[in-house]
Amino acid sequence: MPYRFPPLLRRLAIVFLALAIVLAIAWAVPWKLNLLRGWIGERVQAATGRTLVIDGDLWWRFGRHGRLTVEGLRFGNPSWAGRAEFLQARRVEVDVALWPLLHGRIVLPRVQAEQPDLWLERAPDGRRSWRLDREQSDAKRTLHLGSVALDRGVVTYAETARRAEVRIAVQTTIDGGGRRRLQAEASGRWNDLPVKARAEGDEVLQLRNEDQPYAFELDGRIGSTSIVASGSVLRPREPERADLQLKLAGSSLGEWHRIAGVGLPDTPPYKTEGRLRFDGTRWTYEDFKAVVGRSDLGGRIAFERRAPRPLLSGELVSSSLDLADFGPVIGKPRGAARAATAGGPAKSTKDTTRTATQTAATAAATPTVPAASAAAPADGQRRVLPQQRFDADKWGTLDAEVHFVGQEVRNLGSFPIGKLDFRVKMDDRRLTLSPLLLQLGGGRLDGDLRIDGRAQPMAAQLDLKLRRLQLDTLLPQLRSTKSALGAINGRLVLAGQGQSFAQMLGSADGEAQLAMGRGHVSNLLLELLDLDAYEALSFLVRGDRAVEVRCALVDVGVQRGQMSTRAAVFDTVDTVIEARGRADFTNEQLDLRVTPTAKDLSPLSARVPFDVKGPFAKPQVSPDKARLFARGGGALLLGLINPLAAIIPLIETGPGEDRDCAALMARATQEGLPTVAPPAPVVQKRK
């Protein structure tokens, strides 16, 4: 006889079976939860202060993980943002791990979004739209993501302070190994510069992974700057580590002030390639090679974010440095020096000799000034001194401590340059180049330059020492006269104010001294300078000879941009040359008189004083016409009476007296200018 269950057990079994069937159906069949849309929106707004609107259906389906499907999702931005919605999506499907919910953790193993449109914005005060909590701290994160797939997505990044809005089209793909990859294409504007870029990297989830770096490749352009990068970054939103291979190229390094707020100088077109690393506090660009214009650079540069300003530090080395490429650093328009060097018709040998003679006469009473630039002031006159104003705003964007070495330097006029070595320091808009070393003319210049960008106008101080500059090396155009030897020492101390180097020199106070001890120069040069026809012709016929230099000293003072000679003497065994006058740095005008006096008897001497006047860019050299006419007129008149008497007015008995070289050199030594005694030259006797 079969066993019969009691009626109560049968009823319970039926209830449990029905419940199991219901649960099985509930587990297998999606639930439409449209009635909960309003309640969910209220809870989200209470937690974040933002609206959540579900325009379409809301579905829930049980499984290994619960699956939530939302159609027509709109999640609001904070009130300060530039767009109402933080996220819009046609459809979002999310897998939810059920067990962690019991512990207050939200784990989403899979997120798939169709046509998502995400707006990320950063306010000038630092607030960020992607921080969902009201306090904007984002400190307590309870949301954990698994894989994320985006289908025809758009991400827009906006930043008011940088006048930036970049739209990024994103798409998730599957590579040959079955891995998810993220492809992105960006366009828009960054600080009013056009942006265009393409990138490919790991899936979206890796962007937030705190343990594994995000690997990517990027090829883009911002303004005129092209950027090619490949490598990995840990937590790209707020990087903790990075290791990239980087290639950059652009029309000027100065554009990085608009791209990243880094105050680099304006330069000619550049390109560079190297390794960029980040250790959590410092970006380091190392093992790099760069070309700026016609100059090369290499070394290591570090950029560190710190308060109150970031710090740029490192070591730079150039094996070939063209100063024309960095003219804007000292206030010259880009390419001006190179244009002045390369432009214009070639000069004849005669023109070159005349220019060399004028240069020698001018240098006897003035410190050397830079070669002419293409800058033209309002009055239309071509200027030599750099006129371009310094941009103090850029100086305030960062501090700097950089050591620079230039092995070979080119394009400083016609002067032969060797090594350039200096340390540059920027501290709260105070620029210091110290120590500053430049090998020039077989000797060296060393000292320091300080410019205070906090002052209005800027305040500048220059202190330079000249050591053992060789006359023949400093003025190679005089080598045609066969000999010009002597070691020059000196010092230049100036202090001025202005927004450009021209203004600083135009307001400068200070002094300069040049001194040369025993040496020798070409006698032909001296005779040509003295207009001594007999001596010059005799040397051209028999050959030039060296003349001993007893001493030379130039001592000038500068007040409010007006430089005047206190003493300017060049004393040899044959001739004494003195210079008197002034140089106006404000208007760039010279007004000098050079007076040569012979020590020996010369039957055809036409020695008269001559003037050097006019603008720095093109001074004019002219003899004292009245005295020259008096000499020439007398010779012509006597020539009519007796041809032999025509040379009488041109005969000098050598009234010039030796200057006190010992006293002059003692004064130079007291000023800190050591005298140098080179080996005594071999002086040829007259035949």
C-alpha cells in the first residue's frame, strides 16, 4: 500500500514548489522596474546633489551577477559646469556583484555603454565635475569597476582657465589576442590653440587602475607643436608614475607657455626626441637630443611641481650653438642676427679693411657692442641694441636652476668664440647668470648678470672681467697687416633699469676699463691709422714690421646711459693715440675724436685728428678737414714755388712724448686688472 503524505505536508510541498517556480522565473526573466525610476533618482540626488533621469525602461535580471539595464540615461552636472548633463547614454548595461552589496561595496564587473556622451570639466578654483561627492574630495571610493566597453562614445574635456574644450571620440575594439583596446580621436581647442590627435591604448578600466600602468600610443598636434608619445602611465588622471618615449617638434619653444604654462623662450623651429619619466613628484626628460634652429642640445631636464612655483632644473650641453637661434632670450627678434650675418652683398677686401680700421678706432674708446640687429624703432633708424621687451609674466610661471655648456659658439658678429659656460637661476622672477664664462679672442670673459623682474621697470646688474684677450685673435680681420699681438684685460660694471636690454643700457650707470701691457702691433696698421703715406708705402715695398706696444688703457664712465672717456691711450715706440668723446646708449650715437701723435720723423706725414661720429649701426670716420686742408693747402702753395719745398709742411719732428706707462699700469692693477707681459716680439730693424 503506497505511503500517503499528510495533507499539511502536501500543501507545504505545493507551496515550496510554487515558490521555487516563481523564483526560477524571477531569476530567468528580466524584471521591468520602471516604477522605481523616481525613487532611484531621489536617492542619487540626495547623495550627490545631482539629478538622475531615466527616460526609457529600467530592467533588472538576476544571474551570477545581477544585471541592470537602463535606457535613456541622463545624469546631471553640478550647477557651476558649462553643460547640464554630466553623462548621457542611449543604453547602459551594468553587471552588479550581489554579495559585496551586503558590505556596502558596489562592484561592477562589467559596464557596457552605447553612445555615451560624457562631459568632464575643471573649474578655475579646482573643482572637478567627475568628483561625485558633495565635498569634491573623492576620498572614499566605494565603486569598483571591471571591464568597460564603449560603443560610439564621446568624451568632452573643458577647462575654463585654459580656454579649452576638447572633444574625444572613443571606441572599444578587440585586438587579435582577444584583449579590449580603446581607440580615441580628439579635436578642439586648448588655450585657443587648435588640437588634433589620435591615440590607442588599454581598455577604459585601466585608466583608473591603481596597480597597473596604462599603456598607450599618441600622435597629435597642438597649435604648431606635434607630439608623438608611447609608453605607460599609472593613473593618468593624476599620474603617479610614467615612462614614455617622446618626440616633439614645433615652430617655437615659446608655444609651451600656452600649452602647459611653462615660460620657455621664443626660438626658431625645433625638434627633440628622448625619454620622459615621472616618479610621483618630478618629470624628467633624459637622454634626449634636440635641434633648435641650427643649434644642437642634449642632456637632462627635470620639471617638478612645487609651491609656490614649479622648478625647472638640469644640465644642457651643446656641441654647436648658434646665438642667432636664441636672440629672443636677450630681446632680439627671431632670426635678426642670422639675417644680419647672411644678408646683404658681399663686401670687398677694401671695404673690409676700412671697416676693420673703423672698428679698431671705435674700440679704443668704447666697449664692444653687439652686431647690428634687424630691430627698427619708431624713428626708423636701424638699431644695434636689442629692443624687444622682456615678458615678465612668463618669468613668474616657474623657477629654474640649469647648467648650460656650449662647446662651440657661433654668430656673435665676427668675434671668434670658444666655450660658453653658465648657470642660470630663476627665483621668483629674479634671473641670475652666475658664474658666466665665455672664451673669446683667445682669452675669457667671466662674471655674472642679474635681472630683477619683480621691479618696474626691471633692474639689471652686470659685472664682467676680461682676461687675456688676444688682439690678433679678437680682430682677425687685421691679420692682413701680418701682426697684431697683445693680451687685453679689463672689467665692465653696469647697473640699469628697463624692459629691454636697450632700455637698461640707456639708463645705465657704471664704468669700464681695458688695459694691455707689453705687446706688439703691426706698424703698417699704425701708419695707415695715422695717414702716414711715406711709412705705409715703405712697408708695402719692404714688408711690414712689428712695433712694440708700451701700454694701452681705456677708462670710461657711464651715467644715465651716457658713456664718456676718462682716459683712452695707446702708446707705442712710434706713435701715441688718444681718444676723447662719448657714446649715447639711449639714441645709439657715437661722438669721438681720435688724435694720433708721431714720435719719429716722417717726411710725408699727414697725421691729423679724426672723428668717429654717427649711429652705432654705421658710424662715420672723417679726418679733421680744417687741419688736413691747412696742411694740404700749404704743400700745394709751396709746390708752386719749388717742388722740393712741397714736403716741408708734412715733416714732423716727433713732438709726442712717452706717456707714463708705469703709472697707467699701476692704476689698472689697482682696479683689479692684472697686466700681462707676453714674450718680447722680434723687432725687425729698418733697412
